[in-house]
Amino acid sequence: MLLPRRWIVERSLAWILHARRLVRDYERLPVHAETMVNRALIILMSRRLARPAAHLTAAAVRPTAALQAA
């Protein structure tokens, strides 16, 4: 089944194309284009790592509540 893999690729390309410079191919050398893609991915991942975790579990917020439930 190829659809889940296709969705992953399309989502990844959409994230990369948020970098305006990557919408068009302005670079003359493929090495420069690859560098721009790497730069966009570095920015994407650094922003994702810098934001606070929004999906903390109740045990992570209040460890005593998890101990009482067990």
C-alpha cells in the first residue's frame, strides 16, 4: 500500500517548500540547491526542537497522581 508513504513524502515536501527560496530553482549549481534544502530542514527541525512539548502526559505533569493510581 503506497498511500501512507506518499502522504509522508507530500507532507515533507510541503514543509520544505515553506522556505520561499526553494519554491523556484534560483541556484546554478546542484550543490547550492542541496545546501538550501539542508538549510531549510535545519531551520525546520531547530524550530520544532525549540518549542515546548504540548503533549505532556498527566504522569509527567503530576508524578504523585500517577503513583496514587497505580
